[in-house]
Amino acid sequence: MTYLGGFRETPIDLLASEAAGTTVFTTSEAFSINQPDYFKVDFRFYYKRNKTKYNTTLSLDIQNLTNQQNQAFSYYDALLNTVVTKYQLGLIPILNWRIEF
């Protein structure tokens, strides 16, 4: 389980971004915005088999088990003329088979 206080972010100057057509940050207020807290639960189930000449591990990792929507970053979208917030990936299953000689 991972729980962190929100990351710091610099605000976006909307008027300057509209004029430039790209994201322009308000550097005089650098890192003044605090994003929401970050929470993620990961789960792993594995089966390990030890042989004389090799070892095998079969595992299933599920990252972000609760499918928590954590904020990643914000940017100015020139097509929408607004600031857009992007979020990190949701539930991620990973099946893994490892052989060690």
C-alpha cells in the first residue's frame, strides 16, 4: 500500500497559454498548488518452484487494486482552450513467468 501527500504543482497562466498556444506556467508562484493525496494498493500472488538446476516463479501482480484515480499532471490544451488534468493508470494486471538457471 502506498499513501503520499499530494505532489506540488506550478499553476498554469491561462491567458499566456492561449496567446502562446502551449502551456505557460506562472513561475512567480512555482509549486504553490498541492495536488490531492496519492493512494495506491498493489497485490501480488506467486508460486515458486525450486529444482536442482533451475528455479521458476509464476506470479500475478495487480497494481492499483482499488482502481484509485490519482492525479498525474495538468497542461493547457490549445484545441479546447482550457487546462486539462491527466490521471495515472487505473487497474494494471501483470502476469509474469520467470526462470532462473
